[in-house]
Amino acid sequence: MLFKLILGISITSFLLTILLIFGDSPSFRNTPIQNARIRLLNLFAKLSSFYNYLDKRTDGRFIQYLGWLVPIGYIIVVTICFQQFLIKTKPMIDVGSIKMGYILSSMALIYVATLLCALSNPGIVNSKSTKSYPYQPNQLIFFRDNKCNSCQIVKPARSKHCSVCGHCYLLYDHHCVWVNNCIGWKNYRWFFLFLFVNINMLMYGGILCYKALSPQMTRISQLWNVITTTTDANKVTGVFLILCTIFTPIVVIFTGLHLRYIYLGVTTNELDKWGEVEYLVDLGLLYKVSPNIDNETYVEKARDSTGAVVYISLKDETILVSETNSPGYNFTPVLSVVDDLINDYDRGFWNNFKERLLV
């Protein structure tokens, strides 16, 4: 039953995606395929209108409430999988007391890590939380006295407002849909725990499922027949093996990306900001000014409405000085992000790691 359900959901999702992408092509005009696409879009429009109505009734918090469906659904699916594993797959494996203890511990850690990540405070910006906050504006991607338009408070360096949660968070990384919570200064360690316990579950679960099925085949090419044409236990175990094989590399790669961000001394949110800086450098528009202008160390070269060359603020794009009227200022072009710019927040991998995970 579980095998058929997963297969049905996968095929349905694939067909709906193909219908939305290709259903409006000229070859399908005035056909049932185009009509089905139109009906599907109308359904989405009605759902969107209903969503907007609910969002107004909940003071703009409906998307956050709706977001709890993902972690709740995740916990339900994981619980069903654990139950089926213990009923169908475990009897097919020679499991000793030590191995069984590790299996149960791995299952328990999934619940612990999910709850810690979902319910923990990412680090809401307030007067108390910023007292021990170590980061200062670098006047390149984060600026002094930068006010949040939503919270109406001055945002510290490396913080950001989340439109879903409705707060500004310290050392903001991203909003994680899997736990319906922002990942920031105070809970990044729980996010990493969440990633690693899922890697452990998927990798170890995949190994156990393969061991359960391997005695029934003499070569790997027989695996599909063993899964699809034998007992219900084989089908359930085969579905688990397929899921583990698909999702293990995805979670491993995602975790590897975050380890790379720690190595570089950046957050997921800061990648976009550094991308904008790199874009200005590639265009030859980013300059370092000495002495600084109103605490601005770096400026962007632009033109005003008359076509005159001016240097504008990276913070709010206001004109700081014109090229023809800049006595005492020296403008040096930034030619390379790597060679000419310093990331003040990169303190080496180990120090970055401690700052992010051992707060």
C-alpha cells in the first residue's frame, strides 16, 4: 500500500508539472490538455484568493501557521516509516542488542533535533540579546544605523528581518521550511544537529534495508524484482532503500554547502550580498575611498540625472560626492573580491565553527 501511494504521488506530481509547463504550447491549443491546464490554473487562482483572505484574517501570519504543516507532516511520515521498519524490515535482519540500541537512539534523535530546531529562539534582536553580540558593521554589506522598515529598530550587523516569522534575527542564515523556523545565532547548532541526525538515519537506514534484501538476490540487477514481485515486507523495505538512496546525497551535499559557508565565514543570507559586491567589481564600479565619507569606506561609481560622474552610498544609494567636486578624497578601484576585499567576519574555519555552533 505504501509503495503504491508513493508511486502514485510521484507520478501525479510529474504529470501536473508537465501539464503546467507544456499544456499551453501551440500543438495543444483547443484540446483537452489545454483545458485541463486552464482549470488547474483557475484552481490555483481560487486557492490564492482564499489564502489572501485567510492572511488578512490572521494579521499576515497565515503563512507562518501554514508552514507548520511541513514539520508536522515530516514527523508523521518519519513515524510511519519507523513503525513499518520495525514491523516489516527489522525481522529480516540479524539485530543484536547493541545494533538495536543504535537504531532506537537514531530514531529518538530525529524527534529531539526536529523539536529543538523548530521551537528554539534563533536570536530575536532586542536590547538584551545584542549585549554579547560580537559582530560590527563592515560598511560593505552591513552598515551602521541601518533601520528595519518592519520592526522599526536598528539592525545589528549580519541580522535580517524574516517576513514569515515577523522578527529581525541576529546572525540570520535562512528560514528553514522543514522546521518552520528561522536559523540564526542561537539555534544554528540545532540546525546542524538536525542535518547530521538525518544523514545518519538515511545512510544507516539504507544500509540496513540493503542488508535485509541482499540475501534474496545473487546480483544487484535482481534488486528491482526482489522489491516489486515478492512479499509486502520486501516492498516496504525496497521503498525505504529507494528513499534513502535518493535523499542521502541531497542532505549530504546540503550539509557540505553549510560547512563551506562556515569555512568562508559567511551565512546563506550573506551570499547574495557578496554576490552584489562581486557584480559591482565585475562592472568596475566599486571603489575604496580614503579618507571615508560619512563612515562609508566603499562607494559605487554612478552618474546623476545630468550625466555627471558621482560616487553613491552602498547603504542607500544617496550621492556622497561628485567626481568634479571631491577635494582630498582618493578613490581606488576594487579589482578583485578575493585580493582587494577582506571579509571581517571570517576568522578561520575553526573559529567560525565555534562561533556558529558553540554559542
